[in-house]
Amino acid sequence: MRTDPLAYLSIELDTLKQQGLYRHLRILEGEQKPKTTFDHRQVVNLSSNNYLGLTTHPRLREAALAATRDLGVGSGSVRSIAGTMAIHMELERRLAVFKNTEAVVVFQSGFAANAGTVAAVLTKEDVVISDELNHASIIDGARLSRAAIKVFPHKDVAAARRILQDLPASQRKLLITDGVFSMDGDVGAIPDLCTLAEEFGCIMMVDDAHASGVFGKNGRGTIDHFGLHGRVDIQVGTLSKAVGALGGYVAGSRALIDFLYHRARPFLFSTSHPPATAAACIAAIDVLEQEPQIIDRLWDNTLFFKAGLRALGFNTGLSESPITPVIAGDGALAMKLSDRLFQEGVFAQGIAFPTVARDKARVRTIVTATHTRDDLQFALDVFAKVGRELGLI
């Protein structure tokens, strides 16, 4: 009888269960809305990246349906062979105008955009200087590039400077940070890092996934928010969060985008977006440009909810965005907090090691523009009840 070569995986899963860290996938029954049904239970949804509620926006629905009727359900090929449709080029053109850059290339996901770009533009002779809390896709891209990787403590510009001072002036360097950090919700030290990049001749790259549609005029991101146009060489954004659909993109110079057309492996080896997805993304840009009040509602809700959590005495870290962690510390305690919130009608997913440090486990909350004040007050009341029950406040 053959021995199962994957038996060790069951042992690892049993360990997670014993540590209280094993998680079942929550099943969404219906639309991604601020108040919806997961696992047969109606809950206030504080776990979605659907910042502006665009997943169900009428203009995006109609654009997707029209594109499906006119162009079919798929592109049938990768972009570099037969899968570049006119609607893909229109989406890239609109994004380039929106981001105030020469050009844009769209990828199948934000992860692919980050990993594919870093891996494409660097070689084993180069070096990446990266914030320690940068997204996993940046880390994987750096590993795939085979470049040397130098990590500086979170937002510690002085430490980044010391790393750069020790590197040969002639070596190609990529300095990279998240715009908004996905687990803590704080904003990267982008202005100071841009200055550092200019001083040492670095390529400057910002992953703006969680700032897209949230920061800057009409949601243009942190580069617009800080007035840094022309100082960031590579901007990565997402179409899967505030934009409400699917995908990622890279914005920059025409030469950068043409190079990625030829060398970015996710672009070369993945089928392009269905027409419906591209059309929905174009419609989302229209909404961002023509309905900026939804971003104002997002921030009104964000400030209300943050103030409520802090007034209750929860540790919300250093958040500066709609991502607000409620830090429990111990991983098992964070998962218990998440489970009890769910039982009481609030879905806030637990996050523990290795996604965050072992002593920084938390539930991660995200409010949206489409939450009502009643939704958020209900959630705060539940947090108060469960937080006292578990001794967190």
C-alpha cells in the first residue's frame, strides 16, 4: 500500500487546530454588500475591500452586461498573442490619464502586477530596498528577480538611507514601499523615500493597491495625495478593491510599459481579462471622476468608526485609512474575538502569524462608503460587548 507523501500536511493542519488558528472559509451567499449573509447568518460586513461599494454599482453592472453581449465572455488568448482587445487598450488609456502617467499595463491581479513587475525590471546583479511590512507580492517578486534584498524597519527612512550608503553607487537599486499597508492601515513614508531615491539614483516604486480609490483627488492614490507626480517611477494599483472588479495595473513611463509587455511573465503567460471585467473597470473610472461624493462618504464613515473603537479602549494601532486593525496580541485570542463577533452579527476576519507578527494578531476591519451609521453603530455595540467579555477593554 502506497504511503501518502502529503501526510505531513494533515499534521500541520492539526497543529493549527490545536493552536486555535485553523480557519474555515466563510461562504458569501449573495452580493458583496456592507450588510449581507455569510454562512447562513446576516452580518455587518467589515472584511471586504469593496471600499466604495462598486461591486454592485448600477453603472458597472450595465457596462459588464453590455460588453458580454457585444464581445462574449472571454478574450481567448494571452495579451501578447491574440488576446489584446480594443477594450483592454481603452482601459489602459483611461487609467494612464487618471493616474497622470504616460502609460499603463493591466495585469490579471494586483499580486501579478507587483510580482511580475519587480521580477521583470531587476536581475541578480541588482538590489531591492524594501519596507519590512511590504505586501507578500513584492517580496515574492523580489525573490523571483534573484536580486539582493535589503529590508529596512517599517517606515524607517534613516535605516533605508544607511542601507543605500553601503551600496555601490553603480548598482541598480529599487526602493519600494506600500502606499497604504494592508494589515495596519498606515500610510508609507513616501515623500521622504522619494527624496532618498532621488539622492541615491534609485528606481522608486509604490504599491498603491489600498490607496486606489481612497486617497488623492477622485481616488488617484497616495502619489496624488502627496503631490508626487513625476517622482515615482513605478506605480502599482488594483482594480479588485475600491474599483470593485478584478485585476491590477502598473503606471509609469511609456518605456516601462512597453518593456513589461515584452518581459512581465504574468502578462505573457495569462489569458487577458474578460470583456465584462474591462468594461466594468472603465465604468468605475467614470464613477470615480463623476461621483467623488462616494469617497467623502467613505471617509466620514471611517472617522466615525475609528473614533468609536478608540473611545471603547481598543488598540487600533497606527491606522490612517479605512483599514483599522483591532489588535488582540495572541493569535488564538484574535480568532476567538473574530468568532464571537460573527456569532453576534459582525464579520471581521481574524489575522495571525505569518501574515502579521506573532504578538500582533488582530481582527482587521474595513468600513465602506455604503455602510450606514446604523450598521457601524451596531458593529461598535457588538465590539463593546465582546471586547469586555474577552477582557480586551
